[in-house]
Amino acid sequence: MDRARSIRGRLPRWAVGWCVAAGVLAPLVVSQSAVAADCTKYASTGGSDGAAGTAAAPYRTAQKLADSLSAGQVGCLTGGGVFGGVRVNRSGITLTSAPGQPRATLLGSTTVPDSSNDVVIENLIEITLLANKMGVPRHAFLSFMNNGVMGSMFTAYKTPALVNLDWTTTFTPELLRKDLDLGLELGREWDVPMPVTAATREVLQGHFGAAMLQKDPAAYLEKDFAALMETMALAAGMKLEPENVKVSTGLE
């Protein structure tokens, strides 16, 4: 189910499109100053959605801008314009008012699907390792999870990775850390305690340290964030092996 939040008036220094469901942090970040000098694409009320999205030929809508971005990229809203709402369909993107220009305004709803689960992946790894160490195969435990009320599209989607230790990249640990840092910054600015998110961020930091034990730390950190499971297994005194079981992603 989608969670929506209306954003009216001018954007504060940090404003985040949240999906708060079972401790989930969602991916859209609308920022005034996060990465002001690194605009990837642009939108302007005088632009066109058929344009290239460059500074000289910006898009017209915030929606087109958001749809054009990939994880880690930044979209800039120019000229202090008023833009409609946004539906976000991918993780790790940032929308910001263009540097050196008046703040942009989003009117309407900013909708973020329940698809980016920074905190949930840590919880899922922990309980899967516990069951595994107690003798339950990972594929059996995750099948039980996915077929019950605690399952979700996200838990099903990450099941093949956790079962077969396939760390083909969908989202890197660095981008995950960025999401957590942005959320924690927002919590500090608005005086909202976020202890679970803070703890998750520190667990993730441990993964960066453990990566130094790999032959090629940089290449290892370019693998999928689900490789955090190997770091948690190390802390639990476990040596994981792929189960080589064909399991569904839930997207078939």
C-alpha cells in the first residue's frame, strides 16, 4: 500500500517523502542543500517534458524529473517554481531546489511506494540468520515469512539473494548509508528521536569495516546492500554457503 504526504508551501531545508510502515524508510529526498552543486537533471515551469532535462533544456514537471533519475542522482527544480506532486518509483534519488535560486514549491501529494526498506533489511537478515543457525534452511524460513502476514513485496524480492548469496547489485551500501544519513539529519532538525534508524546506520557502518577484509574492498562495496548478511553472519560466528534453491522474487 502506498503512503502519501501532502507537501504545501515552500520546501524547508530538508523535506523527505516518507513511507513509515514497519519501521521502513522510503527513498525520496527533497532537499534544499544536500548536494546543491551536483544537479544531474533539471525541471522548470517554463520547460518541456519532451526536452533533454539539461540546464538549458529542462523538463516541465517534477514527475518527469523524478522518473528520469537513477539511484544516486540529483534533480534540480529551478527558478523557485511551483510544481505538482510526485510519485517516486525508485530508491536513492534526490530532488532539490536549484543552487543559488529561490526555493521551489511542491503542491499536491508526494507518494512513495513501500519499496525501499533500509531498516527492514537489517531485521530480515537478523531473524533469517537466527533461524538458519538453529538449523532451519534459509529458503524454508523465508518462504514461511513471505507466505504470512509479515511478508511483503520487498521480503520476497530479496529472498533469492539471501538464500543463494547472490549479491548482484540493485542498490549499493553507500547509497543505503546516504539514505539513512538523510533521514537522521531530518530527525535531528525536527527533534524526532530515531533510535532504530540510528542503530541500523551503525550496523551498516560495520559492513564498511568488514569489507576491508575482502581482497578488493572497493569492488565488494559495489555489490548489493544485501551482502550485509555476510557481515552479520561473521558477527554470529557463521560461515554461509549458497543453498542453490530456486526461489521466487515475487515479481514473476
